[in-house]
Amino acid sequence: MKNWTGERLETFILTRDAIEHLHRYAIVSDYITDKVVLDIASGEGYGSNLISKNASFVYGVDIDAETIDKARLKYKQENLEFRIGSADKIPLEDNTVDVVVSFETLEHHDKHEEMMLEVKRVLRKDGLLIISTPDKLHYSDSRNFVNEFHVKELYKKDFKELVIRHFNKIQLLTQVYCGCISIIQDEANQNEMKIFSGNYLKIKNEFINPLYLIIIASDANFREQKKSIFNGEEIHESSILAKVKNSNSYKLGHLILIPFKALKRRFK
């Protein structure tokens, strides 16, 4: 089993992190058809690759040179290019991008204003920003949790004010995770959702605090997101299968069956 530091999501990670990230990229699909898209802090590159299925062209930008080199080898599309660069110094010309995507980036640095200015610089006049970050209140404070990779986390109020300083129109969304399901909805509606759990003896209604916030922003009108659900069952099943294959009993069984499989191939 490969080791994961928790800093960048890798495609062998089959946990809630994968489900939550994939859901964010899923809502991006509503805005990128035939558009030029920048995925800033693109990491491993899976998100930029997903976006390239519908966009006219995608730039995946990350500060880590080794990560970019690996992404270039793994994801080869004619409309996909990976570049080395930082959020506060984007390696693109002015007014060249229709949509900027940046998921779980803000908390990893403290140059938030500089980043927003760079996003505005590369975006076209009616361009769109889709950006997410953990809510410091629920992600860290309420859980008494410290993420060693985070430099500067934001509370919801700070996140919203940061984006409003640079864009005229925004929609603030919350993201919660329950079981294998990710739910993204408008912040104004989050208290309307009821989640139940229990058994034959007792059923209870529980409120799940949203750990993550997403903002869609532009100076032009855009189609706002309605409530959406990402079914993570496929990821969950893959996770179970990976655990089974990594177990000692499976490895032993596989070893025992090797000669029988060889004989079967020989006498086909």
C-alpha cells in the first residue's frame, strides 16, 4: 500500500477525501464546456484531466516541479498543459482564461489577496472563479484538529469577504459528507436538510456541520448551483476491494492459486 501524506490527493486514495474532491470537480462541469480553464494548485492532475473532457483547453498549474513532471507523464491530452507556478504568480497572460478552479488551495498559503489579484488578472471580463476551502470553525476549532499542511485557514465570514472584495456576484455553497454521500448546496438552505440515522430501536435526527465551503464568483451573471449529491458508492467499493487484496489471506490464496492458473492457461 502506498503512503499518503495527506497533502495532495492521489488517485490511489479511496476515502471521503476522494468523494468530496470529485464532487467539487463534478459541479465544475456545468461551466466549462468549450471554455479555457485554469486549475490552480492542480496537484496530481486528475482534476485537470477530468476538466479536459469538456473544456476547450486546460492549464494545470502547481508550485511543485516534481508533481508537475509526474502529471505531464500520466495525463497526456492535446488540450491539457501542466505548468509550474504559484497561486500568487500564475504563469499565464492577462485575460486569457474563462474559468479558474482552485480547490483546497487558500489554506496552504497566506498570500490570499495576491492570489485573488492574479485570478482577476488572468480571467476574462466575464470570467468565473470556483474556489473552495475548509471552514476553520468546523474543520479545526470544533474538532480541536490541526492540519500540519495548513498555513492560514479562514472562517466563513473571512472567506466570503475575501472573494466579495474582488467579484461583484457570488454564490456561497456548503459541503457535507454522510456515509458515502457528499452533499453540496446553497448556504442559505443547509439548515433545511434533515439527516437521520439509527436502528430498529431508535431513530435520531443529526445535524452535520459542513467542513468545506465553496464559492462561485464572477462580475457577470452565472447559473447558480442547486443542491447536488455525489454517490461515492463506487469509490467505497473500490476501497473495500483494495483492502481485501492487501490482506494476508488474499495474498496467500493468490499465491496458492498461481500454479493452477498457469495450468489452466496452458491447457486452454
